[in-house]
Amino acid sequence: MTHFAITAEAIDREAFRDGMVDRGCGGYVQFEGWVRDHNEGRDVLRLEYEVYEPLAVREGNRILGEAVERFGLQRAAALHRSGLLELTDVAVIVGVAAAHRGEAFEACRYIIDEIKSRLPIWKKEHYADGEARWVRCDHCAEPEHAHSS
Amino acid sequence: MQVHVSYFAAFREAAGVSSERIDTAARTAAALFAECTGRHPNLQRYTASLVAINDELSGWDAVLADGDAVLFFPPVAGG
């Protein structure tokens, strides 16, 4: 069973976990990505996520399906925030339930890594000095930086 | 032919619009992006990293058809 969604509301980690309980599972791993107060030497005040939802949801469900097949999971689910987030808010949550802990740990790592690299989601950091910057993308403006497109 | 182009995140801010209809003779997604950087000079600083056509991720050499919805994505940074 898999479920992936984008939400503009605060993530309820207890409700998320309760939805994952499965009597056939002996191991459950949950990962939370939090909003941190610094990045690359700058003080961060808050974050903003822009999401292209139609593709993000489809690709997110694809990632969960891959993890279920590859690691033999019972359940895999993830939620990712959109909109404005404050420090310590949960930006992303991943839950994986399996018969044994080994595959639950491995699958959770796989899912969060794929979410970060494959979904059409962009993060803007707002800094204490009043500036704001799109993460990764503003490197595009540097002449020595190129993408393989 | 006419296509519908959408820009996201840093691309949207650089272009100054989130989407627009364009009459174009561009044959491929790459040619269309080049045309868009001509329309919006601030986009010239950026190299597009991903393109989707009609909500499917696509290659830069994909051939465009009349009425296509083309999405230009800057490098992603989720999580």
C-alpha cells in the first residue's frame, strides 16, 4: 500500500504514523525533514516551497511503488509541504513499514533521496539579512556552472 | 503553431510571468527555450534543467505539436 501527497497544511506526524500501523509489520522507520536555521553559512528565517503538483504526485507515487517492489515493503507513504514554512516545521515526512527492520531502514533512505532529486519541488530560503534565494537554481546564474540538461 | 509555456520558481521570477501563449516555429523543446530566453532576457542567465510536455517529463530534442503545454523547470530542491 502506498500513498503520496502534497499538503499546504502543517504535517501531523502522529496521525501520519497511526495510519501506517500494520499487524504484519515488525519494523517501522519514519523520516522527518525539518526547517533548519542555517544553510551554507547564512542564517535562515523561513522557507518557501513551490510545487508543480500534478507531476510531483505522480512521480512521488512512482518512487513509493519502486521502493515497495525493491525492498518488499508492506506500506510506504510520504507527505511534502508546499507554501511558507517556519523554523522546525516538518517539510517532508516518509514512513515505511516492513516485516523486518533492515528493509525498512534501506527503503526509507531510498525514498527520501529520490524525493529530493526527482520531484518538481523548489525551495526558497529567506535569510536574516532580508535576502531570499532559490536553492540550487541561483547557482545557474554563475558562469562556471552548467547543467547537463 | 501555438504552444502554452509555463515557468516555475526562479524561471518564473526571471521571466516575470508564470505562463504565456507563444506563436512559434520552434521544432523542439530546446529551440523553444532558446526563443523564450530571447523574449525574456533575464532567463538568459539560466540553463533549464528539465522540460515537461503535457505533464510528462520529456527530452530537449522532443518535437513540439500545436497546442502543447510546455513546462520549464529549474533544478529541483525538494525535501
